[in-house]
Amino acid sequence: MNNFNASKVLIPVDFSETSLLAIKHGAFTAQLTQGNVYLLHVINIQFFSQDVFLPSVTVHQQTDFEKIAQERLLQLGEQVKSEYGVTVECITKIGSPNKEIVDIAKEIGATLIVMGTHGYSAIEELVIGSVALKVITKAPCPTMAMNSEADHKGYNKILLPIDTSAHSRQKVNYAIGMAKKFSASVHAIALLDHNEETEKPAMELILHQIELIAKKENVSYHHDVVSEVKNRATSTVNYAAKIGADLIVIMTDQDAELSGFFLGPYAQQVIHLSKVPVICIRPVESETDMSILGGTSGM
């Protein structure tokens, strides 16, 4: 079962705007939860001679490049430690960014990865950065992803999109646990397209069950049902803007969707479109997921 845990926050840093923003989100979360921060810079060996990460640096020797990157990372680490009062460890690696990030996450036992959706290699970007996409789908822990518009203002309203597919209980427990830690409210939204109106009673039952869980944990809870949805991703993002949500929690196992006005996985589209951070949770298989509150694939 996935429960909120920020005891070890891994933040990949390539010195881009979004990675520096990720530091604010990650360090803030670690500060509140008394967790440790791990800043990781991966020198992408494929683009190393092109000065992709440090454009002001003209050196081309790998050892010099690594030394300069480590020094800059250590400076960032000292700033984070001073500003947030958290323990910070700085790690520099050479290799494929997505592989190194996932490997380090496993090695240190990371409980949360916080990263920007762009950076590392603009050449590889499709809808969101390919590095972020690969990390989200392979990471051993939840990943908080954000673009440059996701300014940090804390987490007061957590949006929880719900549909009728699997693994929703894991996301519900995570969102409520995080809301409790941050004294935030949870806003669950059921999104139904024109073919799903008959499922409305079942969705209302699920929303009521979530309410009982939230009440048990003394977490403020609100819910809504939106019908005639043409595009779940845009509807999710639009609803987040409507209620002033500052965080969205989704699952990562949504299959490619060819409905509405977009192509591609629900999760990828939400991350790309959202102006607030999105926490992506990989489902953990268990028999308890088959209950009535057992579903939201991707959502």
C-alpha cells in the first residue's frame, strides 16, 4: 500500500529553471516532514562535450566537468541546508540521467522524487521531458513532477481525480496522508464521459467511502461529479484551476487514451498541462485493490 512518506527526498538537479523550482518544493516538503534531501546531478555523457548542463563552461575534459558540476551542486546544497534547515547530501554521477536517477533512488531508499518535467535534453522532449517520463514510470517511489509555472506556495488543496478503474485506494491513502501532514484539504472529483452515466451511483459510493476515510483521519474533504467529460486530462487540470488546487495526485498506469482532443497517456497529459505539481504513484498490486474503492488507472 502506498502511504505518504517524505523521509528521503531525492531531487535531480540539472541547474535548469524547473530543477531549481523542484528544489523549493522538495526541500519544503522535507522541512515539514523532517526528512533528508538528496541533490543528484547526472552528467549526461551523451551530451557532455556540448556543454548542455553548464553552458558557461568551456572545458571538455570529463574530470574537469565533473569537478565543476560537483562544486556547483555543493553550493546549492549549502543554500538549501541554510534556508530550510534540512540535512542535504550531494551526489554527482556520469551516465544516462533517467537510469542514474532511478538507480540512486533505489540505492538510497528514496521515498519521494521531486523533479522538473524539462531539462537534461531538449532534443529528446516530446510532450514532457523524456527523462522525467522515464523516471516517473520506473521510479521505486512516488514522483512529484512540475513545469516552470508550478510556483511554490505550499499545499493547501489536493485534487484527487477518480474514475472506475484499478488501484484508487492506494492513491486515496497517499493523498489523505499527505493532506493530514500539510493540514490541507482533499478534493475528490469523479469524471464521467457520456457513456458512463450509468456508473454515477457507483462513483458516488466511492466518493462517500473516501469521505469516511478522510473523516477518520480528520482531513477536510470535498467531492464533485462532472459528467459529459470529453477529455479527462484537460478536465482534471481545469478543475484544479477552478478550485485553486495546488497539487494533483494521480496514478501512473493509465493506458494511452485516444478520446477527446488529445493523444497520449492521461498521466503524461496532466503533467504537461498542469500549472501545479503532480504526484505520480506507481500502483502496488494487492488483493485489497479489488474492492469497490479499487480503481483509478492513471487517474
